[in-house]
Amino acid sequence: MRHFEDFYVGQTFRTPSVTLTLEAVLQFAGQYDPQPMHLDTDPGATGPLGPLSASGWHTACAVMRLMVDADIMDGAPMLGLGVDGLRWPNPVRPHDTIAAELEVVSTRVSGSKPTHGVVGMKVTARNQHGEIVLAMQPNLWIPRRP
Amino acid sequence: MRHFEDFYVGQTFRTPSVTLTLEAVLQFAGQYDPQPMHLDTDPGATGPLGPLSASGWHTACAVMRLMVDADIMDGAPMLGLGVDGLRWPNPVRPHDTIAAELEVVSTRVSGSKPTHGVVGMKVTARNQHGEIVLAMQPNLWIPRRP
């Protein structure tokens, strides 16, 4: 298991990739973001994002899954304190394949609980064309080495 | 349909409520955040959040659904440019019921596309005990009145 001391500014990780199928896009939108721009499969649909796109929350959840699969904690829990700067610079379309890069941008021992530390990461997810589809800066809560 | 001009700082909205069933918590976690703290139903489980809790991304998606159901755009698309300050101050447990309050905290005409405006909102979701389970500040992209 990795501890706080195993992370350093500049460290990077890569996740595996995932393809968002049309079925998955529609299922997610139906459950959590039922708006026409995420549900209307008519090729002539002209929503604010153009043709059918995945919910941005679907993209975020898919990236979370990729981060779990990347196992950067080496078996320890990956516990997020919060996320800043969540952005969706480009829409995800059905059949797009996305993968993420993670970079450690800050590390600090917790002031309130010195047995733990906070690791700030910059997450950048891209589609198969290299376009950024999601960016965010999560802060992870990580035990220090005993 | 509501336009940019229909929003003003201090305006508030309330969403309906939703109960996160154990089945939904496990299904979401299995798909998007498969970590023991979100999957282990053993009452003696001692993860970093105590007994079984919902993924924070599940809470975020449930709140998104409540915002869509609240229909604050009155039929127009609710398009998020991004989210700042996403926090989960308290965990959501299976069977918890959550609802959100939305408050407009900023409004500005887009500099790059003056046909649109950006409305900043503060979203606060609470459980049935009044405890805050999610806070975030999304920015919505909204057409101006023609």
C-alpha cells in the first residue's frame, strides 16, 4: 500500500482507457442527467453541444473508474476531500475512447490530523484525438507511513 | 424557457428529494467507484469513512438529477461550463434522503459570446438530518433573451 510519503510533486500516473458506448451514454443520462442533449439520438439534433454528447458527470464518473483501475494507491483507499476546477473543454461523443493523466501538484501534512497528508493532483482526460474532455484538481486524503 | 436575464444574485431554488437505496449505492460503486468503502456491506467494516458509504460521485450525480428535475431552466438546457469547490463534508449512507438548495451567486454577460451569459450558483445538498453532504459552485451557460 502506498502512503503519503510515496507521493512527490511532479510524479505522474496514466490510467487505462475506456470507450463510452452509445448504450452507456443513454443509460447514464436517463438515470442522472435526462436532458435532450444527452438523450436525443436524432442525427439532426441541434443541442447546445451539437449532436448527442455524454453528460459531463458521466465523463467524470468514467474518469473516476479509470483512476481506481490505475490503482495509484496500491490497494489503499483513494479518498477525495474535494475537487476544484472541474472543467469539460470538449464534449464526449458516443464511441469515444478516453484515458487520463494524473500529476501530483502539491503535498502537505494535515494540520488538523498529522497522521495524514493531503496530495493535490491535476487530472487531465483526453479522447482518442488528444482533445481534453475533462480536467480537475482533486485533493486526496492519504495516511502517513506509521 | 428561462433566459440569462431571468436570473439574479440571491435568487434561490429548491430541488425535490431522493433516497439512495442500498441497491443503488452498490450498483453505482460497482460501475464507477469500486472501492471496499463503497461496496463492503459487512456492518463491522471499518473503512476511512466508517461503515458503507455512497461514492461521492454518486452523490454528485444524484444532485445533478435533482437539479434537472427542479427544472430551473424551465425547459431550456442546463449546460455546465465547470464546477468549483466540490466538497463532501459528510458521507451519504444507504437509505439517506438528500435534497439541494441552489442560490445564484453571480451573473455576467459572456465576453467571448455576448449572446450568452454565465450564471454562478452555489449548490448545497443536505441529508434528512440537515447535514451537508455535498457543496459545489457550478457555472451555467445560458442564452440571453433575443
